[in-house]
Amino acid sequence: MSTPLYLGIDLLAGSRYEGYSFLDQAVSELSAIDAPTRGLWLALGPLYQLLVLLFGVGAQLAAGRDRRLRIAASGPPRPPRSV
């Protein structure tokens, strides 16, 4: 559900941004501070994030006690932050 939603947000916002090129511009430009589509992106973005979070929770729950599946459900390890 999250992937079609993300694509839908991208397509909708891109179509409402006059002069926006899907081939030549980054998707982050749709939510940039002065972008005309920022409000749309900020309104629908949290729904996408919630769906991704729920997928992760569901994957963790489905993994049960299987350590390998729990590690796979958590995603790749993050590099340490530099101070």
C-alpha cells in the first residue's frame, strides 16, 4: 500500500508543479520550502510514513522468535553517526 501511495503522491504533486520534470528534477524538489506543492506533500507524506512503519511492525511480529527474520525485518544496519 505504501509504494502505490508514494507513487501517487509523486505523480499528483509533479503534475501540479508547473515546469516540473520527472526526468530532470529530484522528487525532493516537490517538498522544497518554496515549492507550490509543499503543502500537498506535507499533508500526504505522513500517511506514507505511517504505512511504512506499520509494515515494519508487521514484519517484526510475523518474524516471531526467528532471529534471522527479525534482523531482515529491521533492515540494513545504520552506519554510526559522526559527532
